Amino acid sequence: TLRKPISQSSMADWASKNLNMHTQGIFRRRISISNMLSWNGGSIKKPMLITSNRTIKKEACEMFKLVQSYMGDRQTRMDRNHVALVTVTKCWSMQGLRDELYIQLIRQTTDNTCYRSLAWGWELMAISLAFFSPSPKFQSYLEGYIYRHLDSDENIAQRIKQLVDLKNKKNSKSRKKRKQNTEDEGLPISTYAKYCYRKLQKVAVTGGKKGLRKPTVEEITHARNAIVTPSLFGSSLEEIMLRQQDMYPGNKLPWVQTQLSQQVLALGGEQTEGIFRIPGDIDEVNALKLQVDQWRIPSSLSDPNIPASLLKLWYRELEEPVIPQQFYKECISNYENPDAAVAVVQLLPELNRLVLCYLIHFLQIFAQPSNVGRTKMDVNNLAMVMAPNCLRCQSDDPRIIFENTRKEMSFLRMLIVHLDTSFIKGLV
């Protein structure tokens, strides 16, 4: 369900307070907000947003040229992948540029008469959201802008036609015209908007790409492909199973779940101290995530903490948790009752039940006394690190969250100790 975003008047109010108003002509007349937020074929001499940071002021003007280059509105020798990489790396490295990039993209995708340029602007927004979120104070504005394009394809086509007709009347005697393009080149704008909306919700919580390694061309390509081909991370279980239907038609469980679990065991994870508690190197986890999303498991893995961290991330990022939200209350109500806890599992949809049982069976291997002696991860520790990845408290009240955290851990502990998962052996 989509939250209702801020109103048009609130967006206008935000713009009037935060936009760095530009001027034009020899009399330095101020440009109106609507013109400030409409497509511009020229350069900008100062940032779109108010800032006192000198570096940001300089970089913002250079970044606007990069945005124009990516959208095909400015000539460049770089290919679009490299343009996107330079743009994203600037903002990923320099937090103060992120809102500036998003407001520049809002400008260049507003009243843009070239459909291809418009689509590429939205594409760059989608790619950027895979790496970093806007600041909290700008998030509502960006969310409101994206929301208004979720079902806007007909309106956009009409608007482009109106603007083209208007320009043709004005420029009928002029030879110098921008190449018009009202053809549908690329995806419908609503497809980009729906992807960006979902991505914005997630990146606002997760915070985007972590680690010390800068973005790579492979990650840029992967982020672009994810617009059309959903990632194995952050999707629903149903979507994941649908995606793997062609490659693994006989599998009853998500390939990503079974493969990562088997990798943890193959690398001796059940004998590794602090497994699931000690995180793997974040850059290596990111690199493995990229490979897994292409249905590949590299043979060079040596540290079991890498697949273990990625496995936790996969559970945590599922669009809906393994134990769906409608069963949450029942879980935390039966956190001390083994029979009732096991009964909840039997009520889950078949796919969720199998995925949860596979996870519990996997954790039961680590809960064996012979392994606990090595890992120092007993059933309580396992429940502590895994419960947040299986159950999600919807409350915003810190007291309720704190109280429920204890109950979530206890519920998962009940399953690790009491759930019969023997039927899972050999299931893929």
C-alpha cells in the first residue's frame, strides 16, 4: 500500500524555502520556481539547492552537465555507463551532492519534450536510488514527485504534444530547434516511477550501498537491469520463485536461500566462532550479492562469514518477511508455548512454511552441542541474530519494539528447539 505523499502546496512551499533562486538577463531577473523546475538545455552557474559549501557549489554545476550527458542532451565522449558511474560516485562519496542530484533530475524530467531524454532521466534516478538515499528533509519532496508519475503515461504524452506544438509556433522561423521525439523510446515512465517509489522506501531505511569500495560499472549495469528484472534481494518470495522457474523448474525452495546456506556449511561455518554474529567484509558481501543476482556462486569464497552475512541480508530484505505480517501477533502471543508456536508454522502459506522450515533446519545444525562449543553461538544467540530477519514489528513505539524484540527471539528459539524439520533433508 502506498502512503499518501505530501501535497502539491507543501512541495511548492518546500521549493520556495530551499531552492537557490537563479537569475537571468542583464537585469538579473529572478527565474520563477516553475522555470527553475522545468527542463533546461543550457548550463547552470550555481547549485539548485541553497548551500554554503564551496566544493558542493562547484561540483553541482559540473554534475548538471553529467546529468545532461546521460540524458542525451549534451554531447560527450564518455559512454552512458561511464557518465552514470562518475555521477553516482560523486554523490556516493560526497553526501552533500545527493539532494542536488535528485532535484536536478526532477528539473530535467519536468516538461521535457524528448521522450528518450525523459526516460533516461528517470533511469538515472532509478540507478542512483540503488546507491544512496536523499536526506530525510528532501525525501518527502522526492517521494511526492515520484508518486505523481505512477499513472501518468497518458498525461505525459499529452503534455509533450502541447509543449512541442507551442515551441513549433514560437520557433517556426528559427532553424535551430531541439530534436523532438514523442515516440515511446524505452519503458513507460510509470514503470520507472513505480520502481523508484519502491526503491526509495527501501533505501530510506537501509541507507544504500555500504563499504569502502567505490561503485563499479558492474553495479551500475546491475542497477539499470533491476528496473526490468527484479533483484533476488528485496523481492517477494513469489517473485523470486517465478524468476527461477525457467532455470530451476523443479525447485520448491528459492535457489538463493539453498545455495547460500550450503556455502556457509561448505566453508565450515558450523565450526566458525561468532558465525552470523560477526559480519563478513561488507565490500566482499556486496561483490557476492552482485554474483548471486546473476545466478553465480564464485569458487573463490573462503570466509563463511561472507555467505552468512548475505544470507541474513536476503531474509531481512524480503519484501514481506518469511513469517507474513498477518501472523505476527500470533507469534508474539505464543512465544512461551512450544505447541502453539509450532502450530503457527502449519498455518503459513505453503511457500513461506517451506522457506521457514528450511531456515530452522539450517539453524538446528548450528544449535547442536558439538558445534556450539566451537561457534559460541547457542540457541539463544542464534534466535537473537535471526529473529529480526524473520519477524517485523510494525509499531513506532520504542517500548513496544523493545518488548516485542524479546518475544520474537523467544518465539524463534521455540521453533529451533521444538520444530520437526526432518522432512526438509534433501529438499531444494
